[in-house]
Amino acid sequence: MSTARHPRAHGSEPSSGRRRAAIVAATLVCAVGSLMFMFQPYGVGGVVYGTCAALLIVALTVGPLLRGVRPWRVWLPQVAAGCCFLISLLVQGVQFGLGPLRFFDLFYCGGYGFLVLWLGLLTLYAGRRRGSSTILDMSAVTVGALLALWSVAFAPAMAGQRPPVGVMLVVYPVIDITLLALALNLAFRLPTILPTLRLLLVALSAQLVLDVVYAAVRIVAPEHTLQVQALYLFVYLGYAVTATHPSVRELAHRPGRTEVPRSAWPGALTIFTVSPAIVAIVAPRVGVLDVVVRVALLIVLLLLIFVRLSRTMRALSGAERRSHHRALHDRLTGLLNRAAMLDTITERLARDAARGRYTAVLFIDCDNFKHVNDTWGHRAGDVLLQHIAGRLRDVAGPSDVLARHGGDEFVLMASVERAEEAQRIADRIRYAFTTPVRIMARREHIITASIGLAVAAPDDQPTTEALLGRADIAMYEAKIRGHGGWVFFDDDLAERTRLRARVGDRLRGALDAGRFDLVLAPIVAGPGLDRIVCWEAQPYWHDPELGVVAREVFLPVAEQLGLIDELGGFALREACRALVRLRAADPAAAVSLDVCPAQLLHPEFAGAVAAALAEAGLPRDCLWFEITETLLVDHRPDVIRRLHEVRRAGARIAIDDFGTGHGSLATLLRLPVDCVKLDRVFVERLDEGPTGCDRLRAVIDLVRGLGIDLVVVEGIDTRARVDALPDVGSPLAQGAWFGAPMSADAAVAVLEESVREAGSWVR
């Protein structure tokens, strides 16, 4: 406890100087009293010695009370111990003996007993978590000490026999060791050792040494025992200083540690319980009462030891269970961890195969989880994970197994009769994520999950890693297709996965060898859709072994391999070169280019755009960049800043596939957007008739109402859809009806022809 929080604690109170002076004065008085007792033990020296000892014991008794110690029930045994010592001192001064056992020894031993009880209560109060064990330990030690004293002292005294001097001399050092062990046990339970506890340990250690020396001198040179006895005055002084120290009032107000070192205490407990039992058995019996008392105390002692051992075994068993649970379960969510999950999948595969059932594994990954940690902190992320784990528990069946794979990834294992049952489980998981989660006092968050399903048939015995890998691949495919969905691992997905692996092996070589080209797809406008307003540029790869590789295949692979910047740089340079040629045919020509999140969020992307435009000598606003709607949700603060940088560099911004992600019209109000490209899902409604046209017109009007005049509808590939465009507001259009993606040479030729004969190139 720091002195800054307690300015009067320990040695920092204003009266500390007077206290030190009083201690020095008391030490000098004790030194004088000890010397006088050595030379005149039965005269003035004895009176001075007794007076000093009495005053010090009074200070020991009332010092804590004057310091305002609490609670009273803990300190009453200490007061009783002081009273016993004081009575023993007074009796010793007027009467040296009463029968075979000296009368003052009874009070002296009683004072020791109260000290044992006091230290036991203090230990219990300081370490509440192990209070019952402490009570049992203290009770066993007390009964053992009482059994030993009865066997070697009290029983012989009642029978008129004087116990051997050596036995009585050994009793006191044994009690000193008991008190010292209790004080050390108390020190282990406190966060810091208080000064008063240090003084107590010093005083107890000094008394132990002095009792051992006194016993040795009493046996070897009895004529010098009074000189040794004179030194006890300094032990009383140590107890008085301990009891009056300002920190004594804090002794019972410190919170105990949750874990207490117990390495030495069990051994000491064994000595102080087993040894008295051996003494009681071997010591001579002196009557029926002696036998009855010894047997009763032995029974009580054995019962206490049995109960203590039983509790210890239960505690060890509980600790083993908790350790086993911690080894197999995730600490944050309480679910199985990854190691336990792998073992469980292996067991489940073997059991289900023997029973003719399917083993389903669902790999669950939380979408946009990084946004929670980055925005509200990791504590909010932990709360969200705990909520997700709780919802997954509600979804899981009684025989299903749920585990946390790591991070924001979870795995659910189930035994099913048919593979279709796994899909119903995935639907239940998706539904469980629809309700917002309260992650802070005033903050709710909606999170979706991408789910990958993999099922092992009874006659299919994949390894654990293979089955989990299939589910992981399916989950990754679900993320590519859009957040919040699930994908079933089947033969087609397996083939695409193998293709991605082959693409990854050849992608670097294709970039280095310059095997990539750029193709252009027209975006048209005008009453008759006869005017090309922009060209969408797309990287094109024809591999000698793989053939034409679709963009949907090699772009994710390039991002995974860290090649997206290089591929994006190629597309930017080639787009600028093509744009120079296109503008030579039509000065109003523009080119639109897709940009992935990794490119846009790169700090140097805007600078590269400005440099490419300047190098090609192109004006502002002739180059468009298309970003996906999902990107707006994933990295909104960074995206907004990067978009402004790109616009300042001279490019325009278009939102691609709008309407399939989690963005909103309100999002468009905060973004520097020049064009919105509606996903083909809206265009497909044109095939529904007038209702579909009305809905598409409403969406276009909403976007234009936000101040974005350029609206492109994708997926125009039939005559009926072309004819319906004037009815929905004559937006810009793009699709297979207007021509397949073509090379830059073909695009220049088409553009030159369309400039000469407006609209003649349109079918």
C-alpha cells in the first residue's frame, strides 16, 4: 500500500520521529533492566525486569486496539494472549511453583494458544478463497499441540509426577516454530509484507533462537540460565514495537492473493500433526483419564487430517479437471480449441463411417470483423466473439460439436443422415446472424458470416485435414461470391480450386513474360444507344497450357500472392496507352478500370495514377476507376480518404455492382462518386414486364436524386432489354448485346467507324 494513498501509513506519519525516539529510549531501558536482572535477579534487578516486561506486554495487548484495528473478532485472541502473558508474569513474580508443574506455565502456554488462534484468523481473513482449509489446518495444529502437551506435561502433573525438564524445554521451541510457520503463511497471502509483519517475523525468529539457547544452557550449564532469561526482555520489546506500529491497522484489511504458495506448509502441517500423535502413543500412560483424553484427542486429530486430505484430493481433482478443460477449450468463448477440434473430427469421422452416417463440417468466418476491432477496440471484438459463440451454441444440436478455429473463425461438426441436412444447418446459422449484437452500451452491430460446407460420405474417408480444408475452401469461395452466404464443396469447386492452384503456379511467370493483354468493353448512351461514352478495360490472360483464364479466377489469386499491385500497374499503364489511341479517334473517349481494395488502399496509388496520366499526356476525368460496393463497408474511413486522393489526381470514381453488397444510398452521399453501375440483378427484373421496369426506374431515380447523373445498367444482352431502357429513364448501358470485350486495335477501329457513321456498329 503506497504512502501516497495513505500519508499516515507506516513511517510517514508526523509522529514517526517521536516514535523512533520512544523505541530508542525503550531499548536503553530494556538494556539496563536486563543487566540489572543478570546481577540481581532476586532484588532490584528482578523488580525492574518484571516492571519492564509488564509494561511491554501491556503495550502488546492494547497497542493494536489504540491503533484502531478491525475487525474485533480477529484481534480478540491477540488481546487474550497478552492477558495470559501478563498473568503468567505476575504469577511468576509471586510464586515460582504450585505442584509438579509450574503454575505460570499454564498461562504462558495458553497465551501461545491464543497467538496460534490469532494468526490463524488473520490468515483466514487475508485469504478467503482458502478459508475452510486454513481452519482445518489450524484446528489440526491446535489439537496436535494440545495432545503433545497433555501427554508430556499436563497428564503427568495431574498424577503427581514432574515431567522431565528436557521435555518441557523442547515444547516452547516447537510452539515457536508453529507460530513462525503461521506468520510466514500469512505473509505469503498478502500482496506486500507490511512493516508490522516484518517486525513480527523478526520477533518470532528471535524468540525461537532464544528458546533453543535457553534449553541448551538449562541442560548444559543451569547456573547461567538467568543471564539468558534476561535477554527475553528484548523479545518483549520486539512484540511491543510490532503491536504499536501504525501499519498494524492494515494487517487485516489487505485483499488476499488468488494463488498462495503452499510448498512448505504441507510439510510443516505433517510435522505438527503426526509428531504429537507419535508422542501420545509412546509416552507412558498415568491413568484411565489420561487414556480417555489421549484417545479422544487422537480421534479428533485423525478426523481433521482425514477431512483435510479429502478436501486436498478433491481440490487436486478439480484442478486437474480445470487444467484439462483449459487445455482443450478456448479461454474467451469456452468452445473447443483447434487442437481438440482436430481430434474430435477424427473421432467423428470414424464413428460416423461405422454407423453409415455423413460427417458435416461447417467452416464459419465472420465478415468485416476487423472493422469492429479497428473502430471500437479489441474489447468490443471480444464481446462480439462471445455473442457469436452463444448464438452458435443455440443453433448447434445436442450431438453437434462447436469449436473456435482461431480469430473470428468457428467450426461446427454434425452427424447427418443426408448431405442436404448440412445446408439446413447453414441456413439456421445465417438466420442467427440477422439480429444486431450489442457490443457496447450504446452500440449495436450487424455482422454476417461466410460459411463453407464440406461433407464426408460413409464410403468417403478423407483425413481430418482434408475435410477441414474442403470446408475452408468453400468458405473462401463464399466470401468471393459475396458476404453472408454459404457454399457447398462439390466437384466443380474442387476443380476450380485445382485451377486456382495451377494459376498460382503460372501467374508470376505470365507477368514476367508479358503474356497479359488488355481488352475493352463498350459502355453506350444516347436515345438509340448509338454513342460510346466509355470503355471498360479488363486484363486478359491466355495461357499456353491453361487457355483463357477468367478474371474471376486469376484476380483473387493475384491478390493472395501479393501480385495485385504489379498486375494493377500493368492494367493502368496499358489503359492509358489505349486511351491515348482512343482519344485520337474520339477526343471525348474515356476508359474505366477496375481497382481492387489492396490497390486503392496503397498509400502511393493516387501518385501512380497522376504519374500515369501525366506521362501519357491525358487530361483530367478521362480515366475512371471502378470499386466494389463491399469495399465501402470494409474500410470506410480509409476508402473515403483514398477516393478523394484519386479524384485530386485527375480520375473519376464509379461504384461497380451496386445493390449486391451492404452499402446504402446514404453511403453514396458521403462518397466522392461520379458514376454508379447497377448490378445485373436489377436488369434481370426487366424480364418480369412492367413491374420490373418500374422497380428499375425507381432505383435509377433514387441514385440520380443523390446528384449522381451517370448510371450504368449492366447485363444488357437481349433485344427486349435494349428496348426497355427508354422506359426506365435511358441510363447508360453495358453488356454482351453491344459487343464482346475486344483488343485496343479493334476498339479503335470500332470507335473510328462509329464516329463516321453514328450508331451503324450497333446490331
